[in-house]
Amino acid sequence: MFNFRRTLSAAVLSLGLIPAATNLASAADLPVKAPKPAADLPFFLVIDDRVTYSYIFSGTDPGVFSVRPDGSINGKTAKQVYSFTHFDIWAYGQNFFTISMYKSDHNDPASPCSNVGVTITGAPATCAGATEIYGLFRSTFGWNQIFNTKAFSMGPLNNISFEVGMDANTENNFLAPAKRDVVAGLQFEFNLPYKGYINVSPLMYYEYFNHNAFDQCGLFGAGVPGVTCISDGNTKFKPTWAVEVNYYMDLGFLPENMQYFSISGRAGWYGKKGTENEPMAFNPVTNVSTAVELNSEPIRLTFDASKAFWGPKYSHFVDVWVAYRYWQNKFGLDHAKSVVCNVAAGVSNNSCTEESLYSGISVKF
């Protein structure tokens, strides 16, 4: 009824839109036993809970930058990330949930600063770095499990699943975002060598609520609601497409005394969702169309420290990892055209594209 080789096929969702999430153990670390009748199986076949501390060396937050004494622009923001991750498998699918707290350095200030050292009135200020809370949930329902068949396993294809999920955030900077989105679609699960996998998920993405304090009527004069401002600052974007891809593979080709390493990665493409201040009217200067967003972590190298020091029984209880992040058109903002991303035409403030090393430690409990 259930293929234990795939018990962690959704684990790489922990690499998905939330950078602080951690890799989970591979199926090779689970006991191999004859499957029990459905009536004898526990409700949850696998439960995996973890805490993670990680550090993003050169993060960004769109529109947030400072000017160095030499006149160059600093759009980079280092971030500490504290995360809790839950993953489980039950008879018909898999569930993944993570919640993370991001603590920015002073280049990404908390409110009342609207930029580094400056309040919205232009007066000087010293503000602590902003704090963001971001939560993500994904759930899959396998067709092989639902229909009690192997018809959706052929060649490298292991299963097809329905997938649903949502994201939510809040942050105490002047923008005061409050993102709420839902996703729904399919997940195609493929086998890779060395007990690995790659999942491809074509999805519908709908960011049905957010908030932008800079859009509120009255902030820069009375404004015209729906044309030059939004009465309450609440934005609502149009439904669009998304494709999420993630993979995991043990480095099984290494000598046995070095088989403590694995690689993983993920990428998410999110389509155009209207104007950047939707539902305000299009404006070729202040409210341009959104762009296709790429949020990716192409490669993460994980060292299974607990297996290396305490043996296979403790595999993936403590993971230490380093990764590379690349995020273009962050939050859908067009890095080439948006006034949020540029100080002048063709002069970027370096805040809407993120390239950074990213490292952390994850502990299972």
C-alpha cells in the first residue's frame, strides 16, 4: 500500500519558499519491514520534527538599502533565521509545515524607519533590524494511495499526487506586509540514483491578500482611491501559475567511510500576478506590471554530523549544511523597471535580486 522508499519524497518542500527549513532524513534510514495491513498501520507512519538555526549572509528586502560614504549603494541585509519544521506521512499522503523568524541587520530597519536611519517624515532615526515571521504549509494526497494501485508508478515516475498549501507572513517594518496565499495543483514524483528523488509541481498560485503601507491614501496627500492609492493599503493580486521543483540525493558514490553527505535543492517560478500595487490602476512609472519571480536554492550540501560521530542509528539527528540562494524579481517586483528596485532609471539599488551563501544547523527531536 505504501512505498517506504518514498517516505521522504515531500521532505524537500522544506527547501521550498522558506530558506530556513531543513533537510529531513532519507528513506534509507528507516527500518525496512514487510508492509502491514492497512487496518494495523498507525495513523502517522512517519513524524519528523526539527529546529534550525541558519544565517543568510547577503539577503535583501526590496526597496531597502543604504548609501555608503563613497556613494555606492548597499542593498544587502544579513539575516539570522530561527525555524521549526514538521513533516509527517500518513496512509494517503504527506504533510509539511514550517514557521520561521527572520531577524535582519540594521540595513533592513523596523518601523518607524522607512529606510536606513530615516523615518517616513525624513527625520533621522536609529531603528533596530526588522523581524519577520513566515509560515508555510504543503500537503499531498498520492494517487497510488487514494486508488490503492501501482498504476501511477512507471519507470522513473514513482507517484502523482494532488497538492495544496498556503503561505503567510508578517513583518514589523514600515511596509507592514501581511502576505496570504494559497496553492493547488499536482506533484509528479520521480526517482533519482542513491535513493534520491526529484518532485515537479505545476500549481495555481493566488496571493489573495497583502498589505503595503506606502499605498495607503493620505500618506503622500489625499490621492485618488483605486488610482493613485488604496484606502486601507491592502493589496490583492490576480491568480497565476507556479512551478515548484525540488530534489534530494545521498552521495552514495563516495567511499563507505565518507557517506555522510547529501545534496538537495529547489526552485520555484511564480507567474505575473497583475501590477505591483494591485488593484491600483497601471502606471508606467509608479505601478508597473509584476514580473515572473524565481526563488531558488539550486544546491545545498548537507553533512550528517550525528551519523558521522554516533553511527547510522542517529542518522540525520544533527545536520550541518551550506547552500547557495538565488532570488530574482523578489516578490514579483520587476528588478529592471520597478521604482522600488531602482534609485533612477537603469541604476539598481540591488535589493530586488538576492544572491547569497546560506548556512545552518538542524536538530531533530
